[in-house]
Amino acid sequence: MNTPSQTEDQSSLIADAVMQKAESAAAAFRKVSALKKAAFLDAIAVEIELLGKTLISCANRETHLPDDRLLSERSRTTAQLRAFAECIREGSWVEASIDTAIPDRMPTPKPDLRKMLVPLGPVVVFGAANFPFAYSTAGGDTASALAAGCPVVVKAHPEHADTSELVSGAIHRAAKKTEMPPYVFQHVRGTGFELGQALVMHPHTRAVGFTGSFAGGKALFDLAQKREKPIPVFAEMGSVNPVCMLPEAMAMQWESFAAQYLGSVTSGMGQFCTKPGLQIGFDNADLEKYMGALGKAITGTKPAVMLNPGIAANFYKRRTESLAQKGVQLEAKTGFESGEREGTPSLASVSAEHFLNEPALHTEVFGPWSLIIRCRDKEEMLSVIGKLEGQLTATLLGTDRDLEENPEIVEAMCRLAGRIIINGVPTGVEVCPSMVHGGSFPATTDSRFTAVGLSAIKRFVRPVCLQNFPKHLLPEALQDENPGKILRMVNGEFKR
């Protein structure tokens, strides 16, 4: 459904039409076998790949991301679709549990109790600006919701709407080839807020997936809580991703760390939610050498066009505001002239004392920017960490000795985020079962879940207990017979 712009009334009509269809699909999709759902996900991956250069060229035109980045992201997208397909074929994700009846138990009989996870129902997914494939139309939210058995309605991101349309077509072809229920997937376009609001508020919407800004995610979350029946909004809203630099490691590796962090700060013009926006170190000669090396490298980094005019304008606004705060020093910026929509790679520093007193410095600057915080001692470093809110990642650069001698710092960093990194960079999110891409508010709206990895499927399900159900009404996973590969807990023991 291609609707470039809508009024509030038009948006309500569009939302009602698609959500009515999604609700009708939910009952049928719930009954589709795991093997058929898996075939559907595999088919989506194939259809996306068949789009070939057409898809890459379209995404390049709309986002200005280079072809190699887009090719890599497309591979990630198809890989996660196939990973969810394998996940639902294997079956243990449903957490089937069977406790058989003990009718002669005293003093009261025990009923037959069987539990498993079941789909919530129609899910609305909002495409992300910075990942036109992996977090958008067929990205992780859509893949995990479909794997869970939930119909999906995607609201295309207006800045890469044509790319979204191409991927939508691939999903529709896959649905037709694998004989999925009608309207198991729907795609809508719109440039204003009205359509998104109408989709979130519709009574048939059971959950929302979102990746983007704090303002956008919080607005959707607040809307969902105002409904007559509130629903979960799984919003990933960015992070400053603090990096804590401990003394022995900095003395030994400041040069290699500077080379690593140049790429992490400036890759993709800093337009990753895991970009290291804060670097916290001890104010000494080693930190000065690190800043000098990183600053020199940033000076030699060319600017590039950012994803869209809105992101570019917001980057310059937040950069200007940060540099205007008391005590902030610009350490380096690109030595090349930046165009109107190009990001300006920049490095700044501030004392811990000033940082603690300037809340504006605690929030994300989305783009090629990083702020180094100079701490006098361990107590001041702990104070800085204590001022930070929930994060997607937290990184520690330290030797074994550093980590052993600073347990309070290690513990404080581990409390901050969903993913803790030792001697690495936060950019680069591996798609695998062990990944957690989430964190406490304001990084996400629900720190119990991840937006990346196979456990992302848990966002779109709920547990149901069936008591004393006759065999013919039980789902396959809860029947007494061994249902193939499904791992179940039967009377306290795992069985297949």
C-alpha cells in the first residue's frame, strides 16, 4: 500500500484496513506448522538475494551508504532470516513443559498442566533510518515476529521508502510461493506521524518494534501506554556506549587503541547505535598520547554524506550544543571541508568535574563524534560511570592486572549495559544466539529483551498453560508423543 502522505482521518482509515486484515491473518498463521513458517523465512531470504544489484543501487541512492556496506548488511539480513528458520525448525524456543496428572495424589489430585509460548498477534514494525535492510522491512523485528507466528505490518522509513518497497515485494512473493495466509505481511508508506500513531493505537495491534531515536521510541511507548489496553513497545533508542580506559592497558597499548577507535567512531560517519560516544580515562601522559594519535587520525578522515538531511541537521545541532558546554575542548576535527549534508569527524574532551555538572553531555550525539572524559582518580571515574543511564554497550580497555585491581569499575560498567566488552570496540553486532542488543532505559524500553539474536523471538510471545486439555486439542509441542526435534520438559526432565 503506497501512501506518501496522509491526514489524521486518512491515516485512521489506512490503519484500520491493514490491522483488520492482520487480525484475520493471525488466526490462520497461528495454525501454520513450524516447518512451513521456516520455509517462508528461507524463501524471503532467497527473494531478497534475487533482487541483486537493483536493491543495492536503490538503497545506495536513498541512504548514500556505500555498496560494500550494503552488501554486508544484506548478507546479515538474509542470514538472520535463515537463523530464525532453523530456530523454529528445532523447536525448543517454545519452552514446552508438561506436568502430567496425578489423580490419586493426596490430599488433592494434581491436574494435567502443559505450558508453552504462543504468539501475541499482529506486530507493527517501524523501519530504521540507519539500517535499510537489517533493522527495516525484513530485518530482525520482522524476522523474529514472523518466526513467533505473528503477522507483521511494516511502516516504511520515509528516507528509504523505495528500498523498503522492493524488500516488501520480496516478502510478498515468498509468502505466495510458500502458501502463507493472506495478509501475513503488509507494508505501508507515509511521511508524517499520523499513520504511525494510528497503527500503534489500533486495538488489533499487539506489539510494536522500533529502532531509532529516543524521541521517536519514547513517543511510541507513551502512546502504547495510553491505549485502553496497553501493549509492549520494544524500542531500541540508541546509546553513548561508554569506554573505560584503565591505566596499564593505556600505557602499553594507547597507539593500537587509537587505531581501533578511529574506525569505531567514524565508520559509517558514526551512524551506528553502538558508536563509542564517551571515552573515560585517567588524565595523564598516556591519555594525552592517545588523544593526540586519535586526533591526528581524525584530522585525516574525510567527511561523507550522512543518511538524510534530518540526521545531518541533528548531528550539527547536538555537536554545537556539546561544544558550547562549559569546559569542553575541541581536540580535533577533519582537515577536509565538510559539505552541507556531510558529517564532520570530531573529537572533544572535558574534565570529569565539568562532565558531572553538564547533563547535556550525557546524551547521544548521533554521528562521527566522541567525547573523552579526563578523570583525576578512580573515585572520579566511578562518579562519571554512576551518572550514566542505561546503555546498549559498555567497554573496558584493561590488562588482567587492571581488571583485578579495579573491581569496582568493572562492576559499575557491567551494571550499565546489555553487552559488556573487554579490549574491543562496541561497533559490530554479531548475529548469534549469545548476542544481547538491549539495555536499561533509555537505551531500550525493556531491558529484559534483545533486538538481535535468536532470543529476540521472545518479545512477541507469551506463556500459556493448558490444564486438563484433551489430546486432540493439544498443540504438537505439548502432546505426549515425541514431536520430532522439539525439546520439552516432561515432569521435570528434558526430553525430545
